Amino acid sequence: MQHLPAPIAPLRFTAPDAALAQVRAIYDASLAHLRGAMQRFVAGEDLQGHVRACYPYVRVHTETVSRADSPLAYGFVEGPGDFETTLTRPDLFARYYREQFRLLHHSHGVELEVGVSTQPIPLHFSFIENDHLEGHLTAERRMRMRDVFDLPDLAAMDDGIANGTRRAQPGEPQPLALFTAPRVDYSLHRLRHYTGTAPEWFQNFVLFTNYQFYIDEFVRLGHAEMANPDSEYIAFIEPGNVVTRRTGLAVETGDELGVPPPRLPQMPAYHLVRADRSGTTMVNIGVGPSNAKTITDHIAVLRPHAWMMLGHCAGLRNSQQLGDYVLAHGYVREDHVLDEELPLWVPIPALAEIQLALEKAVAEVTGLEGAALKRVMRTGTVASTDNRNWELLPENEPQRRFSQSRAVALDMESATIAANGFRFRVPYGTLLCVSDKPLHGEIKLPGMANHFYRERVDQHLRIGMRTVEILRSGGVDRLHSRKLRSFAEVAFQ
């Protein structure tokens, strides 16, 4: 016997707000059903049968290849047929869903059908922030929970749509979005774990770094903005969901729940928040391509407008100086963490909008132009390796490959971040700073490194922040270009 919420019949809408309201109604009813049953289960009630509630879905049907003319690279389906996706967290994704619904109706003039899917909501994904009911259960009751409730099913969370490997079954609708609702929920929970902050705080522009020095400077900048009553930012968030509101703004409900963690999470995140979520998130991903892949796998479900890598690298050319910048226009991928999802024969192109914004920001912040700018910023190929001690390999084999590729810099994360941006259709860019030149006898020494970091980190971070401002003011729609989209692409941005 199954315990289901009261049935809700599918409805069709032309107004995006009405469609979104129905998604909310279905989702809220499903969560109320699961949470109510879970509370009774924790209280000791012996629930007979299986408790289930399912995600809402949105579906469109088209009968023609024609569509309204649009300069956008998204917001439409490729041809006739049925297209569908499951949806989750309409509270978090309201602005995003509303815009996708609007574009679909504008492009095709069709109704949006909203109903209850057959995809169960795993119980764990129904818990709200700071809700840990299962922690009060005995081991026996936790085992029994598996019989009563749906648990996360990894088969419903693969990245076949994004990877271009999904094969639809006969009669099955084509996808509308890159990620199903369970896949999104999975990543939202992972983001809390890895970054120490709630997904609600993430902004639409994300900066990654591989050094704590950048985070220290970002924290200083964040608190300075909060002390400025005229700042465009309204809040600064630190791990543990510690909220600092801008001077003059009232504390909001829930701010008091933030507590600094006893130790930092694996990849701590910090957020300079704008009211429209177009602020800046910065994440210290640490060292290595595995972390870079992990965090971008999860941030991708938030559909950011851009992410960029700001970090340190090894300069591979003798003409480079410590402190010079490298603007990546190509990547050598020896990170090995994405070889299965994105084969090495797939090129990772530079994106003009990001490249131009980064170059302009370097010029503005340094005050240099022309030949003087070229002396401190080199555009070229960046190689990323998963072997931190590549210099020690016999016969200089990596050095030969890097020379053949014309690489000008080497790190461990940038190619991974760019490749996952390409894979998940998130605009990407890389601006690195040369901190050593191992091929030319200039290796990092503690005193030299500390002095270098103090000199360069502030400027490098200001370049990244200025790049975000340039991209935001230029219009984010221009960032999501056709260069990132496949032959038969999903409609959602």
C-alpha cells in the first residue's frame, strides 16, 4: 500500500507566473506529505506501506520546427515533439524557472503543462536547512526507514543529458533541462557539505581560487563593502552561513542561525550578495583537479552566468616574470578527471565575451595599455596536470609535451574548470598569476612567496571583481552563446 498526497490534476498555462505558482503548489504539497509522515515515523508510529511523493514536472508539446525569432541561444526546443523536465526548489529557482517558462511560451506560443511526475522525491531531499530529524532514530528505525520512504536513487541522477549520451526510450519525452530534479537536489546537498554555506547564498558569478590568500582578501573586501551604506551589495556570507548585512539594513529572520564552523569545510565559499543574485561568490577549491571537478559538478545546477579561475601558476617561458598574468585561450588537459565525461578530442574554446572582459579589467586595474600591458599579461595555452611533481618525472617527458603544445603556464585546476564549464554550458575563463618558473630555476621559497602573495593578490582579486562588473553591465544574455550548445540542445539556459 502506498501513502500518497492528495491527487493534483495536470493543468495548462500560458502565463509564466501561473505555471510557477502551480509548480510551487505541487512541490509544497509533496514536501508537506513527506515531512508529516517522517515526523510521525520519528515519534514512533508504525507506518504501514510505503510513503511516496513526487516532483512536479513541466511539459511542452510542439508540432512544428518554426519558432519566434530570438537572439538568444536558449529558450526554445529544436523541433516537434514532447519535451519535459522535473523541477525542484521553486523557492530557490523561482526567478530562473519564470524566465525559462516565459521564453518557451514566447518562442513557440504553446501552453505549459504542469503536473505531478512519477519521479519520487527522496526523503533526504525533503529536509529543510537545519532539519535533522533522522538523527533521533535508533539504528533499527533508520534501517526500517528504507522500507517506508524513497531514498536517493543514483540511477535518476546521471549526467547523460549534459554529456550528450542519453538515449530516450520510445515514447519518452525529450529533456527540457540539463539536470533532473533529483540531480539538482543531490548537488544542493553536496554544496552545503563542501562549502559550508547554503545554496541560497550562491551568486550568479563565481570566482575560484587555489590559495587562501585570495579568500583573506575577499573577506576583507566583503566586510569593507558591508561598512559602506552605499554599497551595491546587501550582505556578505561566510562558512557556517554567518551573515553580515550592509550598514543600515535590518537583520533578517534566519540570520541568527549562522554559526562559524569549528573547522573550515573542504572548499569554503564566501558570497558578496546582490538583491538580484548577480553578486560574486568565491570558493577556495584548494589544490588539484579532483576538487575542481567536484565543486563545478555541483555549482553547475545553479546555472550561473559565468565562473572564472583566479589562481597561481608556473610560468613556462623564460621571458615571463614573477607576478605576470596569463590569460588562457586554450588548455592542455592532463588532469584526467573528466576523460570519461568529456573526451580529450573535444576542444575547449576561449569565449570572446569573457576574454575581452578579463583583458579590459587587467588594463583598468593595472593602468597599463598597449605594449606595456602585453609585457605583464600573456595570452596563451594553459596546461593542467594531476601530478604536482611533474618536474621530477624522468626524461622531462611532460616538459616536451608542454613545449609542443606551446603552453605558457601550468597549474592543476584551470583546464578542469574550463572543461566542466564547456560540458555544463556555463561560460568560463581563466586569469592566472605566475608565482614560480620551475623550468628556469625560479622555484617557490617561503620568504619570496609570502612577499609575492602580499604584492599581487590584492590586484589580482580586484581584476576578477572588475571583470564581473564588466560582464554584468554588458548583459548576461550575451554570455550564454551558441558556442556552448550542441546540435539538439535543451531549452533551459
